[in-house]
Amino acid sequence: MADVVWPASEAGRLRTRARHLADVLDEQHGARSRWADDARDGWEGRFRTEWDASESVAAADTITIAARLRAMADALESADRWVLDENDARRRARDKEADDQTWFGLKDNVMTLGKTFVEFQFGIPIGD
């Protein structure tokens, strides 16, 4: 079984950029709140209500987008770990298969026969 092909370097760059952009959005969120407070002073009545509603939506969107960017970065990191683990498992399976082939497929039978012989002949129990 061949290794899983995964664009690790591209995924790493995307993960780094997503986290950086999330940090930028977090920084801007605080600044935008201050700017909105300063700008709010000049608005009254209906315009003030619309301003507050618009600013509230923008602030919530900024938080949501930053959280989704972090979740995407975490998912990419999990995928990286999964690919590494899966490829290690596949390498072990290939190595085991190659080792079994050197015994002509009889390795397990020979080991079991040897264990049975030692236990029977010498009375020494051998665990699995």
C-alpha cells in the first residue's frame, strides 16, 4: 500500500496564514470597537440605532471569521498528524509483509510450533 500523498508544505503555509489572519482580525476587533465608540458620539436617533446595529454585526462577524480561521488551521494540523500516523502504519505493514515473505509465509506457524515445542518439552509456559 502506497503512502498517503499530502501537500504538507502548502498546508503548513495555509495554516500559518490562517492563524496570522485570525490574529489580525482579533487586533482589529479591539480597534474597531474604539473607532465605533468615537464615531457613535456624532450620531443621534435613527442613524445612531442603525450605526449600533451595523457595528454590532461587524464585530460579531469579525469574531466568527477569526474563530473559523483558527478551526481551519487546527483541522489542517490534525490532517498533518493523521497523514504522518497513517504513513507510519503503512510503512510498518509493508515492513511486516516483507518480513513475512522472507519466511515464505510460515513465520507465524514456525513461531507457534517453537513455542508449543518448548512448552511441551521443557514444561515452560511461554506467554503470547
